[in-house]
Amino acid sequence: MASQTQVESERAFRQISSVDELLNRPAIRALQESAGRDLVLQSARDALQAIRERLARGADAELTDEAIERDIERRVEAELAPSLVPVINATGVILHTNLGRAPLAREAVDRVAEVAGRYSNLEYDLAEGERGKRDDHTNRLLARLVGAEAALVVNNNAAAVFLSLNTLAEGGEVIVSRGELIEIGGSFRIPDICAKSGAVLREVGTTNRTRIADYAAAINDRTRLLLRVHPSNFRVVGFTERPSLAEFVELGKRHNIAVMEDLGSGCLVDLDAQGLRDEPPAGRSLDAGVQVATFSGDKLLGGPQAGIIAGTREPLQRIRKNPLFRALRVDKMTIAALEATARLYRRGQLDSIPALAMIRASADSIAARAARFKERLAGLPGLTAELEAGESVAGGGSTPGQSLATTLILVHHARLSARQMAGRLRRNRPAVIARVERDRVLLDLRTVLDGGEEEDILQAFQQIVRETA
């Protein structure tokens, strides 16, 4: 005889509606109209399979059609929910790599929307009525911006370095200081890029000291390029030596060898006044005689992800003809955003570029914002908020060891730990990303955008208060 448990289990299985019965329910039919039959059908099957598995384990399960209907709706909603979503960066890290680095200027966002939703003259010459080149849209503008004879755009700076090395030094040697063999995010190393490009790396000097004589002694008939790498994500201090850029360029001229500099962060303006020193604008290197300079579009430049190659016409033409250029090229949306960002530089509207506006914001202005917002948070039951002097950073592998003075808002909840509160902030929509230190949530408004994000943060805390009342 079957046990009582087996009888109850079989009875429960018989109570489960079939897929067809569920699909014919009014709410599920409406869901099929908005989400598509295939997705709803698969969600219904998954919901029923989950119930059967629970019953088979002897666990409880809700068997009513209404409960299964709600589960189907949740599954459809989860399947259709976007994975890439906006978040509020309250960390004070301006170029936060994990949060998408530089937010685009409003002008760039508008240009992307305008171009993306319609046909465009991406590769069409309107004057001649024939095929054109997509890089014509940005090359002249970027070249003028940095004082170069020519400029090219690829999909990121690693690609820019790789393409330049492959074109100018494949099969030959590239001389570089041991102190400049950097590793950027994601374990991406200069030596690896060089090896993949087909060039042979010739290391000179030591980690902390390299002289111009070290480069000169390494030059031979296989030398194709002198490479200088800006230490954008680290600093070597103490007993150090590095040739000046003028010495480096002069050595290249004397031996008729091209000089290339990887600038990394893509700084276009002098940021010394903001306290971010040793980040040379790209134009300065080109003025000094560097033939090829590479840098990022989405770091200190403040535009979309891109790698920019700027320099003299002859090596740039060779790079442009490399078949790999097509594989590494950018799309129309990147071009639109980069073009719009570059025009803001040309017009001198630097504070229209969010990353630059954040860097240029004074400590006093941040302190005033923080004081006002702190009072609003302190009025919520169960929360305490106080102000403390702190530091913001550029981030994104830029300006290591340097910071910007800021005012932090320290938030404490009577019943939740800082990590619990930070978790609830991340689950908010939009998610709020904050720092956690010494069991306190830290908010830095330097990276909180104007236009409603402070209100979103306040509402997130208000929701936490309601949930824990």
C-alpha cells in the first residue's frame, strides 16, 4: 500500500494546472500580447517544473492558478529586465571603471540619439555623392584639438597601441624602459600587447632609473620604434631618473627612428590648478615632436570608449592602411559622441563635460552641497548623518597618488549595519553605489550628477527607513 505521504504527493501533482490551462487565463493571454507567446510559454513550463521539483523533494509549494500566474509574470519580467542599467555613483571616484568611466555630456547623448535612430552619412560623401570614410567625421576635428597633422579613432587605447606597434614595428624591435612596462586593468600588459603586435620588445634601464644613454646603446639596425609609456596608473618615487621628452625626441631624430608615446588617460587640458599634476595634455607631447601619441577617449577626455591615435601624417597614413584598422574601428554612435565631446573642447565649454566638471568643482562648492544634503538625511527617523573632510580621486587608472579635497557625508542607521544599508542602496532603482568604511556609509557628492540624482538618493534612504520602521 502507498504511504500517506505518497498519496498526498500524488494528489498535489494532480492539482497542478496544465500549461495550456495556464496560457488561457486572461492575465496570461494579456502577458503573451505584450511579451510574446514563446517567452510566456517557456516561463510557464519553468514555473511548473519548479513546483514539481519542490513536491518531489517533499517541500511545500503554492499550487493555485493565481500563485502560478504570479510566478510566470515574475519570470517574464526578470527575463525582459535590462542587465545594463544606470546607477548613481556616490563613491567620489570620477572615472570609475566598474561604473562605466566617464558619463557623456548631454550634447554627446543627444548626438548619439539623433544619429542612432536614423540613417546617416557614416561612409557617404554628401558633396561628391559617393562612398566616403567614416573616420573623416572625427579625424580633422581631433587633430586640430591636439595640434596634430592627423588623427585616427579605434575602439580603445589598447587597440590604439596594438595597431600602432603592429604597423610601425612588426618584425623589428621596440625600445622601452623597464620602468614603463605597465599593466592596465584586466591584467592587460604592455609586453603582451607588444608581443601580439609582432614587434620585439627591447627593454632598457632599470625599474627606477633609465637614462637616454640606455636607449642610445640599444639602437641597432632592427630598431623600428622608440616607445615612451606614461605611468598613468602608478608612480615610482625616490631614487628615480627618466629622460626628458625633448631628449627622447632628439634621440629619435638623430637616428631617424619614429618616437611613439602612450599617454593612456587622454588628458587634453592642464589640470594642475585642480591639483592633478604630472598628467601631460596630449598636445604637449605632439608639440615636443612625438610622431605618434595614443590615448583613451573615456578617461580624462570625458567622452565615449575609444582609442585615439594622433600624430604626423606619414605614420598615421600607414596605420590607416593596416587591414587591422577595419577590425578595430568604431561605430556611428561612438563617432557621434566623440565628435560632440570634441566640439565642446573647441568651444571652451569644459564644464559641459561631466568628468571635467567634477574635477574642476571646488572643495567649497562640494562642501556646500554636502551640508545641504546632510540636513535632509538627518531628518529621516533612524538615520544619523555627519560631515567629514575626505578625498575624491580621478580613477580609471589616472593620476595615481593624487586626490581632490572633498566633503563626505557619513550615514549611520540605528538598526542596519553599513554593509546592510549599502546592499539596500544597491538594490534601489536606480542603484546607489556608495563607499563603506568603519561601519558607516560614505557619500561623496562630487560624482553625483545634477538633475535629480540627489533626490533619487534621498528617496532610496526614505525607502530604507520605511522598510525598517
